[in-house]
Amino acid sequence: MANIACYLASRRGRRVVAIDMDPQGQLGKVLGLASRSASRSAVELLVNSVLGEPAATAAPPPPPGLPRMRTRFPNLDVIVANKSLALFPSWTGATESDPTGCLAARLDAAGELEETDFVLIDGPPSFGPLTLNVLRAVDEVVIPVPLTYLALDGCAELTRTIETVREREGHPTLHVALVIPTFYRRTRLAHEVLDRLKQRFPKELAHTVVGLHVKLDEAQSHGLSIFEYAPSDRGARAMAALAEELEAREPAPPTEGAPQ
């Protein structure tokens, strides 16, 4: 997601806010931001209390505005995450009446996002309260799917979760916007999985198939985007193509029927 955000901001002139809701904090790391030591982070979007403070003592309110960090890209701000985010369920169990709606409520109240072109949220890889917070806060979901057999199961589970959120949480606009095939190799299994994705997501499947690009990993290890590290590499071209696909897609109503 970091490379797509960088491309939209630096090459397309879009105003982008990227939010990391994964406790691993990789979004900030790959952009060279000090996620671990950041004074403000994504946990502010979910809780207003301080861990370990006596229950009778009210915590001071967070500073006004979203906990955004400026980046070296003029149009890109990032809300970083760190391991404190993993403690979110234990912080809110007894204090929040709607613990999976915290993120949506905070972002809905953030008037500063009205002038933003793209709000991109990186969700955790596992299902739980953080993932549900993300799904309730967004309308469109982008799913990267490695071309492996087990990844199909994960994709199917996520689409079922999306359908559950649509129905049980009254969020009918939530839908899959883009499915991105990743880790492509010239194997029969990869082609079989790709064919399955084409059948399941005929309109949502990205035209760009992302292979194994070493330069992408190298760029991340240096805290740089691929466009800074190796702008002529195939990985850079793939990320640019994906960003432009995402930009070109008009918001569409969700399809009828439950995902299979």
C-alpha cells in the first residue's frame, strides 16, 4: 500500500492520508518513519484512555485533529501504528459500547478528511476487532491475493466477513473494489488460482498481476518507495499500474448476493 500511496501523491498530485491499522507498523517503517517512537499513532483513533491508568482517573483528551505525520512527499500524510495497537481489545472491552465502530466514528468526525482525495487504510492480516473496525470505516476493500491455494481460503473468508458486516452492521455500501493477484510465478498452480479469481471476481480483478520483485523488498529495507529506489524496475511499473487502476475505478454499488 505504501508504494501506491506514494505514487498517487507524488506522481498524480493526489492528497492522500494513509492509515496503518496493523500493529506490526510496517507502513511507517517502509516509508522511513519512526513508528515505534512516534508520540501519536493510530491507537488514538480507537481509544481515549491510557493503559494502566486507574479507572477513576480520566485520561486527558488527545490533541485535536488526526494523529497525522508529514512525510517527505508533499501530498502524503501517514498515521503510523505500533504494538500498542494490539492491546486495543483489552482496553475497550468494558468501556466502549460499540468497540468495532470506534474507527468509523472518529474518521466520520474528522472534518479535515473532506479535502483528502484518498484515505487508504492498511488492515491487519488476521481477523478480529481491528479488522472489523477497518471494514466498518470504509466503503471499498482492496484484497491482495497471493497465487497460492491457501490464499484462496483467506480471500473467501474475507469476502464472507465483508458480507456479514454489510448485513449485520447496516453497511450496504461496503464492497470489494479491487482484487490484486500477487507473487505470480510461471507455474500451473499460479495459473489455476488466477483462473479461479477471474471466475469469482470478473469485474474486480486487477489487470495488473504482481510478480516477485526483489527491488520492492530492497526499497522497503531502505525506508524508500520503489519510485525513489528503483524507478525503472518492473516492480515500480507494476505499482504505478495498480495505483492508476485504483484511481480510475469509479465507486460502484456492491453486487447482489453473498460472496462464495
